[in-house]
Amino acid sequence: MIMLTIANITRVFESESGQVEALRNINLEVFDKEFLCFIGPSGCGKTTLLRIIAGLDKPTSGEVFLEGKAIKSPDPERGMVFQEYSLFPWRTIIDNIAFGLEMKGEPAEDRHRIALKYLKLVGLEAFERSYPYELSGGMRQRVAIARALANDPKVLLMDEPFGSVDAQTRNFLQGELLRIWGETRKT
């Protein structure tokens, strides 16, 4: 089954020196449970494409569809993990993971149960009541992944999620990501 369709996406940015074409006529079909990576040099449009898929940016032309429905804005069906740590410093780890569930109006008991499930999935259950500043960079990124997964998105988008951690941590987290994907089979 086709989960995601990228149809003739072009994205042009305006700059002081003129137009910059970040993407031109991008077409792709992504199947359910498929694990896919966009690879290319810095500045080639990978982040722009992910932001369009997430509904955080609009294409200049073309459309993106999730299960045949046009993507017009962000929604919980697409989870996003950013390059930078995007955790709320004033919230505990468990509350950071539960944030999206809270925004969706889930009851507190359900939020805690679901958040704890994903905290365990990323191996950080011992840090439930900790704050982001008390965790290493790699641990913070695992919390960000847990938060994205807690909303049970159909598609999980990750924009260089391990770019700001050291090589040893990156290798570990890449293995963890494959393990998590093996358990969840998220597209």
C-alpha cells in the first residue's frame, strides 16, 4: 500500500540575489512500513522536503499526499524529529513525551501510560522525572523520538536527528533507531 506520494514538488525561495530553487519536480512513492533515507550534500533540499511532507512548509508547486489525502498543514499523522533538541526545558522527560497527547486532549492517565511505553522503548524509563538539562545529547534525542512516536503517527520524519551528537553516540543511536523501527514498523 502506498503511504506517501510526492507529486512534482518544486520549492523556490526568494533571496536578495534572486530566486533559489531548492527542489525541482520531485516525485516519489513511499510504501507502508518502508524505511527510507534522503541522502545528499548540505543545502540540497533534504530538510525542505521533510518540512513540506510534515506540513510545516508549502511547496511552490506540486503536492504531497498521505494515503491519498493532500497534506496542507501539520497534524499528528506525521511525527517530526528535528536536528536540534526540541524539548521543553521546564517539563520533565515524561511530560515532554506526553505533550502531543496532551494537545490532542488525551486523559492524563492515558497520556502517562502511553508516554511511559515509549520512554521504555527508547530505554530511558529510569529518567522519567528528570529534566532535559540532566540528560546527555543522545538521551535527549531518544526522548524526542519517543515523543514523536507517542502520537502514533503513520509516518515518522527525522531531519539529521543524530547530527549534533558525537560519532560513538551516533553509531549507538543508529542501531537503536533500527531496533525501534523493527518493533514499530513506522514508515
